[in-house]
Amino acid sequence: MLVTNSRPRLSPDDFKRLDSDEPVILKTGPGVPEQVHVFDDPGNRSRLAVKAALASGRPLLVRGDPGVGKTQLAAAAAIALQRPLVSCAVDVRSESRDLLWQFDTVRRLAEAQICGVLKLDHEAVLKQLHISRFIEPGPLWWGFDWAGAKTHCDANGLEIPATAPGTHESNGRVVLIDEIDKAASDLPNGLLEALGAGRFRPQGCPEVLMSDPAPLVIVTTNEERVLPDAFIRRCLVLHLELPDDDKELKQLLVKRGRRHFKQASETLLTKAAEMLVADRRGAPRPRPGQAEYFDLVRAILNLVKEGEDEIALLKRLKEFALNKQSGSAS
């Protein structure tokens, strides 16, 4: 896989950056609420799992129900490590090659039509339509060789991924393969092949080699489809789960609620947590979790009017955030 007889080339700073207990602020796009991540799960398991993935050179497979923070973990790790994050949202049409590169057939066809209109000579057409001009780097290309991917994009007028302030590709890269369980089995197997070789050759382009420091690859699954055993064996696996104990779950939600919503009252955070805990009892999967809790508290804070009873409003809104399977209020 990535590492056989040697360790990845890492500095002590790579691990120290993950040791801070300060909240990691995740900047989002326009209209999207700012997110906060704290490595505060019991036993610091998520922090330790990221460190283990860095030290071993293995991908980190993060398993768990929707809404427990799998995707957010990758974004927070990237900010903490001061590394750019490149992500890929997998769907049923995704192929393993999409992780490496994509070929823009539509743009090439348009260029061919323009060449015909301009009546370019044969040599000019061959140059204009060379396949490398229409190859777009995928997330693993950026993860393996950011500088090479940037050079390729600059030469061919392609978009370069935005990077968060304070991150730099020289620190390494974080690659997020989100919801890999939506794809067919050839995609995780193709991911293994590229990571194991540490190289691949895009069609019509020079070979891409993994540069130091190696990328941190984080893969998430919602368990919608069974992943190949060979893939799982070559990953480190983190199970992200909310506590089963009602009291522990309530305390965790309120604690995280304080981090996210500093203006929220303790009464609101506690009552919303109690409602979610009660609704999870006996509920079919996927049960409401942390994401629904945040949505509910955020809705109250944005809707409550001055002098209005926020708990009364909470009781009215909870069915929309929590009772998603029953189809009626409880």
C-alpha cells in the first residue's frame, strides 16, 4: 500500500497541530452556516485515528450513520494540519478513474467545431485537440502532486481548487472521498490500486508520482452498500457513533451546542437535546442525530421573536427536524 518498509515523511509538527483543544472553525460558502469542529469525542478516538492514518500511510475509512460528522472530520483535519482539502462526492455514476482524472468530451467537441469553422491546418488541429488539453485533475492527482496538477491546469486554462486561509500544499494534502458506498466495487478497488502504486498515468499526460509528504486520504461511508473486504483490510477504520447512553448523549449534544451557538440559552440547548434523545428511542434508522440537533437549535435562534417563548416554539418545530420517519408529530 502506501508504506511497506518505511514511515511516511512527516515532521513532529504534523502531529502537534492535531493536539489543540481549540475549536476548528470551518469556513463555508455564502448562505451556509459557519461550522465548528472540536476533537472532543470520548477517548479522543477521532484525533488518534487521524494521527494513526498519517503515521501508517493508510487511508482512514470513517463509518457511521448520516449526520455524525464524518465529512466534517476531514475538513477539520485539513484545517488543523494546515493542508488544502480536495474532496470528491461519490454517486452511483462515479468510476474509479474519476478519482484520478476526468476527460471533458463536451469541451473537446466544441473545440473541434471551432477548428472546423476557422479552417485550421492539420498540425494546428492536432495541437488544439490534443487529449491532454481536456484532461482535468481529479482529487487524487491533486493529493499526489499538487504542483504538477496546478502546472497542468495553468497550461490548459483549467480551474484550480480553492484553498482555506492558513493552508499550504507544502504541508501535504487531505483528500476526502465522500460516501464511497454509493459507488460500485470497482471504485474502492481502483482507489487501492492508485494508492498502492503511488503513481498513475492520465491519458495523454506524463505519469503522476506521489510527492512528499504523502496525502492523508479520508473515506466516508453511510453503510448503504457493503465495501470490498480487500479495501477494508487496507484501511484504518474509525467508527463514529453517538453514545448509546441517554445521559452521555444529552451531555455531548449540549456541550457541542455551546460551541456552535454561543448565543443559545442553556435551557434551549438542554431541552432540544432531551427531545432528540427521546425521539431516538425505538426510532428506525437513520435515527436523528447531531445534524438534526444543530438544525433544530439554529432554526429556533433564527425564528424566535423578542419576548417569544423559545421552548414553545421548539415544541412546534421539533417534528420537522426529528420526526422524519413517522410522518406525523409525536
